[in-house]
Amino acid sequence: MAKTIDADSKMKPAKRSEATKVSASKADKPNVFARLAQYFRDVRSEMKRVVWPDRPEVVNSSLVVVVTLLFFIAFTFVIDSIVVQLLDALARLGG
């Protein structure tokens, strides 16, 4: 004969209430000063792994940024001047 298992007879894992979860997580977490100290230790550890660029790389990157900036300033000035000329021409036609 086959056994039938009733849905009510199955064992379900006990669930903790939300209040119990919150108090348990607060008890597990270190205080703010310990977490802050750990954060700065981690930052120091990561900063030791950083590969810093040498002077020629910094100069080259800076020149690229300045040249690009000058290009876009000139481009914006030219486009703005053209648009102003067109709008003035349209205003003279209509008025």
C-alpha cells in the first residue's frame, strides 16, 4: 500500500520574525568606528596595488585633454556663429 502524505503533516522550516532578524543582524555587525577603521585599512591596501602613471604619460594625457577641449570650444563657437547668422537673416526676412 502506498503512503499518502498530508500537506499539513509536512515539516516546514521555522521562520524567524523580522524583529529577530534585525536584532540578530545588529548584534553581528561591528560598531561604526570598527567599520570605519576597516574601510581605511581596505583603502590603504587597494592604494598599494595602484599602478601610477609616470610623468610622460601624465603630460601626454593632459595634452590630449587640452587639445580636445580647444577643438570643441572652436567647434561650438563656429556652430553658434552660423546659427546666429541664420536667425538674424530669418528675422530680417520676416520683419
